[in-house]
Amino acid sequence: MNDQYYTRCPQSESRPAPCAFNYRGCMLTFKTDAGVFSRGELDEGSRLLLEALPALSGDVLDLGCGWGPIGISVARANPGCRVTMADVNLRALQLCRDNARRNGVEAVCLESDGMAALAGQRFDAVITNPPIRAGKQVIYRMFSDAAGALREGGALYLVIRKQQGAESCVRYLRTLYGQVERLNRSGGFWVIRAASPAAQNKSEGAEQDGI
């Protein structure tokens, strides 16, 4: 059976494959491999998520970073960011470290099952293309933990397919965040921004637009 991309130690034989794409005027090159999500290409969800992101600053977390396309792209496009990339997959993390060096990016790359290894750290943005196949319990925990890790004014950015539960995801996010909006919808994907975690927001239940 093939490894799932959220396996800690993939057993599949290494089959390196290059990937390159342009992000906001900068050509980026990567090495990918078997046993890691989206070998050999930037997946459509990540592409749409990257396109929808605003300019970012401060501390940014790429949660479930894989081989690093999101975090490395953000770091190159936003030089003032301090980027952390986290994943449970050790093969993905080594690729991520190598790809960061390949693209001239300084970033912290660390092993973490969700946000377990990030306790006490605070971020101005958390970005994720969540591991849907890991199950709703896993990804909803990621969204909840992100809410507790955001600084005031920070936001969670994520992408999810409508057929994989985007509508129920939005309903859940609204129990955690005071502001939830859809930034983009294309090809069955929704790009979502969630801000004002309930712990920071005294006026819950505000009407949201765009979804």
C-alpha cells in the first residue's frame, strides 16, 4: 500500500522529481519525492491559496508544509516575514529544508503533529492546505489550535474542496472565529480566511459576507 502523505516515516522508495513555478514575479525551483503530497507539481489547491494571499508580515506558520511550496513562496514574496514550516512527515521536512536553501529562504522547519510542537508560539498568520485524508478530527484540531496561536489581528488562511466539506468547515470555523470569509472559489476549491478568534473577540455572531 502507498504511504499516506501524513505518514511520519514514509516507506515508499524515493523517486525524486523536480518542480518549478513563478510566484509574484519570482521563479522558484523545488525537489519533490514519493511519499509526500503532490509529487512533481504544485497542486491546484495550493496554487489558488497562494494567489489569494495578501501581503504578509511578522511571524507566519505554514502548517502541514509538505515539500515547502507555500511557506517558501510566502518568504520570497514577503521578505520581512519570519516563516516557520511544520509537518509530521520527515521526508517532507528534509525536502523543505533543502528547498528553502535552494531558493535562498531562511525558515524554521520542524517536525510537528499538527501544532503539538508549537505550544506557546504566536503567529500573525497561519496558512494551511490541510491533510484532508487524515480526517475531520485532525484538520478541525488544526483550525482550533491555530485560533489559539494567532496574535491580535492575525488570520488563518486555508483551502478546501467543496466536495470534501467546505461548507461544514465554514460552519465549524464560525464557532472559533468572529470573522470568516471566502477569498476565492475556483474549480471546486474554496480559499477561506478566518480571523478574530472567539477568545479575542467579545462581539461574536457578527454577520459575515461572501459565503
